[in-house]
Amino acid sequence: MKAMLSLAARSAWNRRFVLSLIVLSIALSTFLLLGIERIRNDVRENFSQSISGTDLIVGARTGPVQLLLYSVFRIGSATNNMRWSSAQALAGHKAVAWMVPISLGDSHRGFAVVGTTTGYFEHFRHGDQQPLQLWQGRRFEALFDTVLGAEVAERLGYKLGDRIVLSHGDGALAGNDHANKPFTVVGVLARTGTPVDRSVHISLQAMEALHLDWVAGVPLPGLSVTAEQAAQQNLTPRTVTAVLLGLKGRAAVFAVQRHVASFEAEPLMAILPGVVLDELWTVVGAGERGLQAISALVALVSLGGLVAVILAGLDERRRELAILRAAGAGPRQMLLLLAAEGALVTLCGVVLGALAHAAAVALAGGWFEARFGIALHLGMPGSTEWALMGAVLAGGWLASLVPGWRAYRLSLADGLSPRI
């Protein structure tokens, strides 16, 4: 067997140029398979770690997925807000340990503005129960202080002391800028790999101050409340978008959820973040399967190329195979020779693709996180990744049996007297 592998390696080396193209093709398909699997797993992990330690998210009655998307991932917008009095009533429930309100709707150059309290920095958790950390500066204290997420500061080049102007809504129109109430950057959060990195954080009172001269999303004509005037007003919030609740004990989660569902003051709903995340993944599962199917097709095309190249070269190798037969090699040895050659080519392609995948994650992981907000983790391949590489190897070996069977069928006379 050792001699057969050595012979297969030397035979492949003599046709290294053509086979190197097949190796490259298999490497690219392996790279694609492993890359999609890595992104799929890390996207799931990033989504699941975007919020932890929060038992319930409460907001106006809507779809559970929609409530999760706009309250945690800043995707979409709320159909309605909940009253501040309702949020305070929930905070006073005997089973609630803490409550963090969130007010959304404004933006800054494409990044969401989050109105909240300092409790946000104390109770919000991500990843494995990791708290938010300040990379620079401090939390907001004055009315028009703001704390930026890491990606906001990095992409827009902000530093402590810079003044920024927020916009109403998505900021598509210049007239929607709150130009008369600029904010001062007093802090920058450490990177978390979650939507927090892409958020601008202000106080609830500041969110209220921004809209003193607005009604129903429209600025009042002829009325402009300056920052100094706003500071003299009653800035108790009237509504918030959602609240995050932490309970004293996990056993009370369903009791509090039922309490919210039967809340008399206004229609509200409470969702369990983990349960809704699973529901969200069932929605996007079709896209995952589509990506996997595409990468599998690429792998099949690469293995088909392997079969085509070896089959095309059989006519040129009939003398070589006939000499081996004449030297005592039997038909089975011919089959093993071609199968070993195909397996070696596939193995080289798989190894090259795996190394390219690891290098890409190591070198481009930071850029990928900064550009798409998804942290890619470099580590040993998981069970699924090993299975994918094994499937490509098995597919390459099985594909090489086709030209091997063809070589098995070649007769000695056909090899010594090739057709012209």
C-alpha cells in the first residue's frame, strides 16, 4: 500500500500543473464550506449573546420578534410606545429586581440613538453575563452628555469633548436635525460585538428635551426651544419604547409575563429573549440552508472537475497503466492507484482550504467585526466542520473511483496498442 501511495504521488507530481488547478478548486470549495459554517455559528452566537441577564423585555403589544428586533438589535421601529407610568408600575412589582427603560426613534448619521438611564450601564449584560465597560471617559451626567458605542466612535472618528447633533427619525432630511441642542461626547464604551457598539446613548431626560418643540414627529413652526431653555423644563418622560426587566428569581418569569399580558392601564406584552431568539432563527433558517446548499454545489462542481481531469488524462496514460500491468500489477492495483491519486489531490485541497480559512479568520476577523458587527472566533474546527471536511474527502475518494473503474476495465492489449 505504501508503494502504491508513493507511485500515486509521483504520478500526480508529473501532472502537477493540471492537478494544481483542481487542488485550488477543491480548496476554494472547502474554504467556502468552512467559511459559511463559521459565519453561521458566530452569527448565531453574536445574536444569542447580544443580551443576557435580562429576564423579560416589555413593550407595546406587537409581534414578539418585532419587539426583540427593535429593542435589542435596533432593527425596525415600534408601532407604539408604552407609558412611563406603566414602566414605573412594572418596576414596583414585588418580583422585579431592576428595570431599565429604553427610548428609541432618533439617530445620528445612521446609528441609533438610545435614551435610557444610568441603570443601563449597571444592569445590561452581553455575552457570558459580561457588563458594559467604559473604554474612555465616563457615563452621562449632564443633560446633553452622550456615551458612544465603540463602532460609532471608531467609524466617525469621535473623541471625548466632541460635539454632535442628533437627528429626528432616520435623519434622511436635514430639517430633522436637532441642531439647536448639540451633545457632548463624555464617554466611549468598550467593544462588545453587539448592537451596543452601534448605538449613541443619552439620558431619558435628554430624549424628552430634544422633542419639546416637536409634536407628532413634526417640528412646531416658529417654536425653537434652546438647550438652556430645555434645561429649565419638566423633563419627566411621558413614554418609552420598551423596558428590560431583571427578576429576583427565574421562577417568577411566567407569573410576571402573565401580569404584563393582563395589564389594565394599556395593552402590553412581555417576551423571553432566549425563546424569541429561537423563533427568529426558525425564520432565517431557510437562508442558512440556502447558503449551505450553494457551498455544497460548489464542492460538487470541484469534485466533478477532479473526475473530468483524471478521465481526460486516462487516454494519455494507457501506456503507463499497461506497463504497470505488464510488470505484474493487477486490475485492482490500477483501481487503487487512481483512487489513491484522487484521494491525495482531494486531501491537498481540503488542507489548503482549511489553512486559508484559518488565515482569513485571523487576518480579516477584526475588519469583519468592524464592518458587519459580527465577531469571528478562531479555534479548532468543531464537529460540524470536521464532518464537512470529511464529507469532501469522502466525496473526492468516491469521485476518483469513476476513473479508477475505467482504468480497471482497460485491457493490457488496449494499453500496448493504443488507438490512433
